[in-house]
Amino acid sequence: MATLATAAKGIARRAGKLVFSAVDPFLGDFPGPRILIYHQIGAGLGRQMEVTERAFADQIAWLGERYRVVDLPTALAGRGDPDANRWVVLTFDDGYADLYQRGFPVLQRHGMPFTLYLTTHPVESGEPLTPGGAADPLGWDQVEAMAGSGLMTLGAHTHRHPDLRTIGATQIEDELGTCDELIERRMGIRPAHFTYPWGYWSAPAHAAVARRYSSATVGSGPPVTAATDLLTVNRIPVQLADGLMFFKRKLRTGLRMEDRLRRRIANYDGP
């Protein structure tokens, strides 16, 4: 029964994506660089925050043929360029070991730059990032190897990954400060870029983030343009159900209707 329910859910999800992708062109142009969010690769957990190894390889190969994959600083500096809608930024959240094991070799083969937003407690402690298995964190040696390739921009993603909307100012400062200090101590890099845990912007955290970083990204939302505040930059999540077909559609239009529904379900009204 569980297998049937899972299959039915998958069919419903894909049907929804078909509807969303049909509506998206009526929302107008989708300018600016496409900043993509990845989490896990080939974890086999069936969660939407992962992609299969095959899908990842296909997506990266397709991007290499049709888009210009640039690093995050380049995309943000040129976000108003009329050709920026042909630029893609690859970002990876949290710091799962499968990025190094399964994603990094593909990125190296294609010579594609990427950003890792690192949550430091798991990499420091060796504890899994999420329960349920198949969520082992990177080791500092793996982070160092990726940074040494010249392809990776290393950003901050707090120490323990709390929803910053739910904690006080002192805890926010501790989360940001501990993360920055560990990255600087272990890697010799003071992170200039940040992403909010769960993709949820936090009004109480905004000032602390602004003092520490030159950019901050959130979950998903409007296109990135010359008018975009660099402290509330939206990204496009890549999901298990996307495969290659809906991945292509996201690159063209952002699947913005899907995003609006996701925001409503999550009761999130931030940027």
C-alpha cells in the first residue's frame, strides 16, 4: 500500500508540474541569472530535496550545452545584464557527503563552478545532517579538496541550521558567528555569502546578516534583476520530481506558479 501511495503521490506531483509549467508563460518574462538550489544527490530517500545521480548528470550535461554556468559573485555583479537569463549558478545547501562523492566529479568533468553553503555543526561533529540515514556530512578534508579545485565558492549556512525566524537575537549572532569562525579556522576563508536555513528570510536576522555578508539568498521567488536586493536573492529549487523535463522548464520560466503554491502551503510571505 505504501508503494502505491508513493506512486500516486508522484503522479499527482508531475501532473501539477505540467499545469504550473503551462501557466508560467502567462506570468511574463523571466529575466536574470538562474540560481539553482541542490541538496542531496543519489541519497535514495525519496525526498524532494534530492535528485538521482542520473538526473544530476543529465542536468549538468544539458546546462553545459545551452547555458553559461558562472560563479555566484559573477552572477550577482552582472544580474542586470540583458544576457543574464542565459547564466546559471549552481548552489548546494547544507554540506552532504554525496556532493563530494557523486556531484563534485561531475562538476569537475564539466569544469563548472559552484557554491557550497555550509552548515558547520555536522561537518565539525560528524553527525548526520538529517535523520533517516543517507545524510552523512562532508568532512573538512573534502571541503578543502573542493575549495582547492578553484571551482567552489564557500558560503555560510549557520552552525546548526535553525529557522532564524524562531530564535532570538543572541542565538542568531551565535549561529552566524560560530559558522563564520569555524569556516575561517578550518579553511582560512571568511565567508562573504550566506543562505537562510529552510530558505526563509528572517526580519530579526536581517541586520546581523547584512553586517557579515555581501549577499544572502533565500528559497525561491521573483526573478533576479538589477533591482534585486543582494541580501534577499531568490533561487530555484531543483527537486526529485523534476527529472530533466521539468528541470528544462524551470530554467525557462522558473515554475513560478509552483513556487507560489509552495509558499502558501508553508505560510511564508517573505521575499
